[in-house]
Amino acid sequence: MLTLEKIVIRQGTFVLRADFSVPAGARVAVIGPSGAGKSTLLDVISGFFAPESGRVLWNGQDLAPLAPGGRPISVLFQDNNLFPHMTVAQNVGLGLRPDLRLSAAEQVKVQQSLDRVGLGGLAARKPAALSGGQRSRVALARVLLRARPLLLLDEPFGALGPALKAEMLALVCELAQETGATVLMVTHDPQEAVMVAGQTILVAEGMAHPPRDTKALFADPPAALRAYLG
């Protein structure tokens, strides 16, 4: 279980509070106006930004002493975070060893991960030779290889067209189902939230609200969400 315990995030005059838990294995959307703090919330969970007060807990363990790389978390960013000078296989292999000194068994795992996301024949290509959807699949293959129990998505498919975005989100759901990962996904699109997430966190007016049933939330939105949806 992921718990944000009396979290206060402060950046200059910006303040965001959060106090809730997310059950293990849940898929949760994070929605709200631009600038409300959705990405900042993920940064705090992943360890890239320290809260002013409060604790981030995973299964009761305080994550504060752990650097981002040591947390039980994988993050998919908007730019997919691929290194252009490395091959697809090398970019994925970073999920196992940053020095890329992979054993034969680890190299097999890299290939299996690429096969799982439909990139089995592209291991030797560089990111520049891939389509946007293929680059997203490389990032997903690395996440699959890391096998961390908590997956944070900061709109990694925002640049893709609607059909390809839906395909990638479906693949994320498949992988999460297979691995049992807990997923938090930042989105601006209510349809994406309904498609992917059983629960949704509304971030608005200085508060990251506790998760609510997604369909119920959009069927009867609070004032802050109605104002955002228009």
C-alpha cells in the first residue's frame, strides 16, 4: 500500500497537501488543472522533490531515506527518458544495471522484455530510428524489466495520436495486471481516466484529494472538477 501521510509540499507561494492511501495493485488516475501540482505530487512520491513535512510510505516503510533509484518505483516521463546514443537494448538494459555490464542471463531478460512489448526485432536500433509509439514501448520494456511494484506515469503518451495512445494505455494495463503493480497516472483526459483507472485522485485548489471511484467522481463531480472540465 502507498500512503501519503500528512504531506505538505511547498514551492514558493505554491502549497499542496495530501493525506491518503492507495491500495496495492490499484490503478489510479491523477487529474486536475494545469499547475495544480499533479507532476509535483509524483516527484515527491518518487523522491525527486522533498516535501516540507509528512511521510511517503510503501507498505509501512518510510521512503524518505531512499534516493529515487533505491525506491520501489519506476517512472515513465513525458519524454520517455531514452538516451539517443544507446541502442534499444542498451536503453532497456539500464533498468537492470546502470553500467550495462549484463550477464548472459540478464541479456536474455532484456530480449524477453522487448519481445513482450512487440520490439523483439529492434534491439540494435537507436531511438532516432524509431516511431513515437516504438520509443514509448522501449520505455515500457525498461519498466517491465525493473519489475518495481509502483509505476508512476507522467503523461508519457501525451504526444501520441488518440489511437496509438489508447493502444499504449491498454498495454500498460496488461503489464500492470500481469505484474500486480500499483499504477498512478497523471492525465488531463477524463476518458483516459475511465479507461485505465478504477479510482481517481483530484488535484485542485491546493489539495490532492483521496482516491474516489472514477465513474462516480465524473458522474457527480465536485465544484473544482466541474470548473476544470468546463
